[in-house]
Amino acid sequence: MTAPSATSRRRWRRFRYPDSLYRFAALLLFLVLVFYALDYLNVHLERLADVGGRVAVFLAERYYPPDLAYVTDADYLAYVGETMQMALLATVFGLALAVPLAWFAAFNVSPSRRFFYPLGRFSITGARAIHETIWAILFVNLLGFGPFAGVLALTMFSIGFAGKLMAEEVEGIDRGQVDAIRATGAGPVQVLIYGVIPQVKVAWTGIAIYTWDVAFRAATIVGFFGAGGMGWYLRRTIEGLETERTAAIILTILALVMASEALSAWARARVMNR
Amino acid sequence: MAAARGSSEGVRRSDAIVARRRRDRMRRYGLYLLAFVILAWVFHSTVVEATDWARIGSLGSVLETLGRFLPPDLSLAPQLVQPMIETFMMALLGTLLGAFLSVPVIWLGAYNIAPFAPVSYAIGRGLMTVSRSVHELVWALIFVAAVGLGALPGILAVAFRSIGFIAKITAEAIENIDRRSLEAIYAAGGNRLQVLRYAVMPQVLPTFTSVVIFEWDINIRRASIMGLVGAGGLGLTFYRQMAMFNYAGVTSVIVAILVLIGIGEVVSYLLRRRMI
């Protein structure tokens, strides 16, 4: 047994010399980038100094008694109903398109890796990359004001959202079952129906419910650009500086989103536990 | 054959099963029908009735409108570089700020490490829900009103929108950590802070990092619309091109967004691969 003389005196470090230097350099570089970004964006950090207090004062003074009578009005409630309808319809359309696209975009079971895989990937990524409000503006431009534009914008959103999650779910399935179906001479569609869908059915149902939840959240906003639903009221009250009404509308959005989130969590828990 | 042997018990039971299956099937078809009727009604009221079909015109005129967006206006390209960098940086700073701000929320909202669990848990979870429930556009409107125009409200909006998701996932990870390592640090005489540093942090840091990277990816697309309500970046360029009816320019902005998202996706993929 040798005496641990030389090593015991040295202070223990997690990272040894070259590694520690790289880590330090990376951290330094990152900090430089952050400060460069702050400078580039011309951010005045001193404005942040009392932002909390300012927001509080300004909420208390201008937004405080939310005009609850305004949001219990029948006209407004009709728009709330329209928002729900838009979210529902867009989720159904979006899922109907997301399922085949997710199938194309899942590398392991894609019907054609050369043609359909890039097609599915590109469609899903494209639908996802463009924010729902931009889709809303584009569809309003194309089709005019109203919920139809909103439904289409939210459909694109749902495709992007559900498609990505569904494809990822398919990519994580057990290969054995897929190979077994394939070995019987099944074509790509049969592989999908008998090898893939039974494995992802529960997860896909969960994703579908989640998509509805998230699409509803987006549906409350697309109206801001004229694409139907309660967002239009938000715009109107903001531009009219009717701050107490804006406050009431934001509160209704919060309440509805929380309710939809609770509902979707409950439904997902039920699906998963069965 | 069981029936022939005179076991009326078995017959009755199998009849009951058949009847129940039939009832279940009928109920299922009934539900499908109901769902279909509801969907058809929703479709009718939101799409068929509420749309100004005369404004849309024929399919040809829609395609013509669509044609105005093509081809992209390449002359705009030099003017897109700066907004792209701005959007990228807004997303970066927003994510960073969100990650910092989420730390106290995580601490409050993770049941097993929270300072005074019953109360702080409710507060922490409430903050997470509010953060996620308020759309980034609404956050942006609030902060534009509070700190004025510019990139700062965009950064704040992105940050506040990210807190909820980062905090929720991390808090759930903390609730699932190995209790024994916490107890080991306590047993060695560690105080609460040391427990957080040496027992909790090492276990959840990978989750935290990967959720922050994931959120950063999403925040690029959030940052790209902040300009619509006065917070700079590509959204502002988009808004201006739209206001000038320069539809080819609008397409260029969309291409720029796609490029930026593509870069973000590649970077986040590389980062995540390095981390794991």
C-alpha cells in the first residue's frame, strides 16, 4: 500500500485544469453575450428599478374596479361562446391534419423517408414556427374579419402543436411490434393501424385534450386581430382606453383559461388511468 | 353447449353480457352521433353563418389574394438582419430572466422543500398558473403600458410567460426526487439552504436546464410577435409591411422568422445533446 501523500494535499476540484478553463471561458462568453444583447437592444435597466411599484400603482389606479357588468353582458358572452366554438372546431380540424402529418414525420414508421418524412417535418415545423397571431393576421387579410379566419389560424396552430408531440410519441414506440406487423407483409397503412396506433392511442388522446386546452388559450387572443372571439373586445377596450373594462376582460380570460386547464387536466388523468 | 346442458344460469349470464355489450355499443354510437351533431352545429354557426362569403369571393380570387404574397420581396433582406438579431436577443434575455424569476416560484411551489408548505404551495402554484394563463400578447400589453415602448417590455413579457412552465416542470421534478439525499444532508448538519444546494440542485439541474432550453426555443417565436404591440423585433417589421400593403415584404418577414426558428432549433438541439 502506498501512502497517499502527494494527492491528499491537493485540494479536490470537480473540474481539472483544462476543463475548468473551458467552463470559465464559456461562462464569460455567455455573460459578454448577455451584456452585449442588453446594449444592442438599448435596454434601459434603470426603468426596471420601480417597475413593480409602477405596475401596482397603475393597476390600482386605472384598472382596479374591473367593470364586471360589461363582461356579464349577453353580447360579450356570445363572443365567449364563439371563442369556445372556434377552439373546438380548430382542434378537430387541426388533429385531423396532424395525425397523418405526424405519421409522415415520425422517422421510424414514415411511409417514405425520402418524400413524406421531409414533407411532414416541414409542414409541422412551419405551422409551429409561425405564431398564432401571425396566422390570424394572414388569414384575416385573406378571408376578411370573422371567426372563419380564426378557426383556420388556430387550425394551423393545432397542427404545429399536436403534430410535433404526436410524432415524438410515435418515434418512442416499441420497434418489435412494428417489425412484427411488417413481417406479416403489411403495408405502411396497416403498420400504422395495427402496429403504431394501439401503442400511442392513450398518449395521443392525452395530446388531443391538451391541444384543445392550448388552442383555447390562443383562441382568446386571435380576435385581437379581427379573427373572431373575445379578443376583439380586448382590442376595442384597449384602444378606447376603457381600462376597467380591459381589466374585466383579462379576468374573464384568466378564469376561462384556468377552467379549461383544470378540465383538460381532469380529462387527461381519466384517460391515462383507464 | 352450456345452454343445452340445462344450465339456465350460464345462459342468463351470457345473455346479460351480450345485452350489455349491445347497450355499450349503442351508447358509443349515440355519443359519436352527438359529437358529430355538435361539431356540425359549431361549424354552421362559426364558419358558414358568421363569414362574409361575398368578401371572400370565389376560390380564384382567394388564390389571387394569396398570389400577392409571392414571390418574397428580396430587397427587404438587408433590413431584416437587425430585427432578426433583436428578436433572437429578446428571446435569449427573456428566457434568462424567466429562468431566474422562476427559481423563487419553484421554491415556493415544490411541496417537499417549500418554506411553509400549505400556504407557499398555494402561492407558488397560483403564480405558475397565472404566468401560463396570461397570453404573451397580454403580458406585452401590460409591460408596454408600464415601461414604455422598446425591447424591455418584450423581454419582460417573454420572461413572465416562461416562468410558469419552467417552474411547473421543475417543481414536479423536485417533488419526485429521492428523499434520502435530503435527509442525508440534514443528518450531516446541513441547514435548509445547504440542503437546497447539495441535495436538491444536483438532482434537478438537468431537468431545469433542458426545460429552459426548450422554453428558449418557444420564446423565439413569442419574441417574433412582440413588435405587434410595440415591443420591437421582427413583429414590428411584419406590422409595418402589412400596414404598407407590401405583401411580398410580409412573406420575407415570415421567411426570416422561419430561418430564425430553424437556427434556434439547431442550437437548442446541439445544446441539449451536450448537456445530456
